[in-house]
Amino acid sequence: LTIVAFGTSAPELTVSIYASLSGSTEIAIGNVVGSNIFNTLLILGVAAVIYPVTVQSNSVWIEIPLSLLAAVVLGVCANDMLIDGAEKSMISRIDGIVLLGFFAVFMYYTFYSAKNGAEPPVSDKESMPIWKIVVFVVFGLVGLVAGGMLMVEGASAIAKSFGISESIIGLTIVAAGTSMPELATSAAAAYKKNSDIAIGNVVGSNIFNVFFILGTSATISPLPYQPKTSNVDVMLAVVSSILLFAFVFIGKGRKINKVEGGIFISLYIIYVAYLISTQG
């Protein structure tokens, strides 16, 4: 929920911040919403097909509802025209600060739970030298920043060349690209039957994406929002979280089985087909 989720969400962070700074705000929003949909429907679907994903009690009653809350709060913050009758909708700096406030509460809960939980297992592996850690972190950050810039510039060029909106590119190509770490981590966890890491990675990343990444991006620069198109995407993010919560209680044990994983994957395919059809 923390280290793995934050690490795998680092590409979304760099892409969204750079997109916000460069004026490609549709990519910033589409990247976050698209990544959350990709995470829940495709990544968790693939993980469940590989091996049924067991969901712990905390994830059922706290983390999954928090992921749902993140999607709902995003929809409320972004719909100024619908809720307040404003001339235009946007995720303002105040909205960004509110999202960061939710993130602070989530982090407090996470560290409080860890402090009062079971002792972590002792690793037999030797600790990495400090100099090596610093080198890895520096090179990793440089790679992330460079990759984020290339991703945004490339996505904008694709959108202009093919006459496709930046929002659609953000929801599909950019979202899938920045979610590759989540896919690799969750698939590997499912293959090794560490399903709690798979669910924690996906749910944690979804919470990070909305509260921290979108909150940070909006605080840096307000993000214009297009309700007619983006509300469908936000609604799917909400529905996917509700389905995740419901699937936990269907069948034996708190598991997401292969059939339910197949349903998630099918929904994602239908969603992508819908996005393509809207560009026709």
C-alpha cells in the first residue's frame, strides 16, 4: 500500500506533473483516471486469472472503500458546472490541496496500522550499501523524469498527428505505459501466490494516483476538466471499485477468482472499444 504502490506510481507522478507544467492538462487527468481503470480492471483481472487474489480484512473494509472514495471525491471536485452551475469545470488549486489533505489522512492511517500491527519478518538478505542506494535512486529519478517528458511529448505528437484528443491518449496509451510497473508487480505477486501484494499494489496505487498525484498536479497548475467526456471515465473508475468490493463477497472466501478476473478484463476491452468508437 505504500512503498510498492508509491514506487509503481512514480511514472504517473512524473508524467502528470510534466503534463501539468507543459499545458497538456488533458493528459494529466486522463493519465490518472485511465491508470486507475487499467489497474483495477486489467491488472487485477490478469492477476486473478493467474491465481485467485485473496483480500485481507483491512483491504475489504478500509482500503478498497478509500479507493472508491478517491474516485467519488475526484468526480465531485471536477464537476463545477454540474454541481455549482459554474461556466467551466476544473480541478483547482483548492481542490488539489483538498486531495492532498485526503492523502495525508491515508498516510497517517497506513503508518498507524503498521505501527500497531504485527512485527515485519526479518530478511536474510544483506543490506545494500548506502552509496549503491544513492546511485540507484539518482539514476532512477533521472530516468523517470526523462521518460515522463518523452511520454508526454510523444503522446501529444500522436494526438496531433491522428486528430485524437489528448484525453483519449492519456486514458489509453499513457495510462497503459505508466501502469506497466503495476502490471509486472501484480502479475509476479500472483504467480508467486503473494496475492495480498497484488491487491495492495493496485488499491494503493489508485489511492496514490488521485489523492497525491492529481492533488500535486492541480496544486502546481489548475487542471481544466471536460465533463461530457471525462465523467464517463470517472464513473467507470467508481463502478470498477464497487465491483471490486462486491466480488470480494461473492463465492467462497474473500477472493477474486478467475471468472471475476475474466469479467474485469472483458469490461476493460469493452471500455477501450467504446473510447475508439467515440473517435470514429
